[in-house]
Amino acid sequence: MVQSYAEPNFRNHLLGGIRYAAGRTKADCRPEAGYTTLYNGSTTGWSQSGPGSFANSDATLNSVGGMGLFWHSAKQFTSYSLKLDWKLTGDSNSGVFVGFPNPGGDPFVAVNQGYEVQIDATDAADRTTGAIYTFK
């Protein structure tokens, strides 16, 4: 992990966190220009597939049990850059699937035909947060 400290973007990220924690700067969470907001506190345009559910409260989605998939069904994107905020609680494990066809009622369509950007605190290099699951 020492290599990370040599990366300018990583150092800037750490510095921003330190400045925010020290009260020297305010967080700017406004969307960047050129991006389309997919989730703004409303689940309009989203569909549930598979077991489990998603609670929508205070402009936050929380997954509840099961291998469910909550996917943006209002519009298909073929070329995009995705930015999102996420938070794990306890020993959670999650991910964001991209590049899959309409799953209908089967969340494994995303698993088998898309790519998962992993969100997990595991130490396995090919399965840690930010990794394309099993690809590194």
C-alpha cells in the first residue's frame, strides 16, 4: 500500500479529508457539470429485481436483505462515467453493477452479463472496494 502514497490523486484525497475534518474547508457535494443525476431522493425511474428490498429515506437508499438489484430502468446509457457516494455499515458487502442488459426479474443477469464494482472492506486484492470484482 506504500505505492498509494506516491500517487498525487491519493494524496490530494487524503489532504481534502484532513482539511474537512479540521474544519478548514467545507465539503462541496454539488453535482459536477456534464453529469446526469440518476438518484435525487426519488426512486422514480428505478426498478427492483430479485429478493431483498431497498429502503428510501432522507435521500439515501439502504439495501435490506437478499441478493436484490435496484437498477436504473428509465434510460439506457452506453457510454458513461459513473460517480456515486456510498457507505457501509458493519461487515457489509455490496457493489454497483454496470454494463448489463435489462435483468427483468433475475438479478443474476447483472452478475453473469455485467461487471461489478465491488464495495467491500475485504483484503482480497481482486475483491476490495473499487475493484472490478475478480478482475482487479
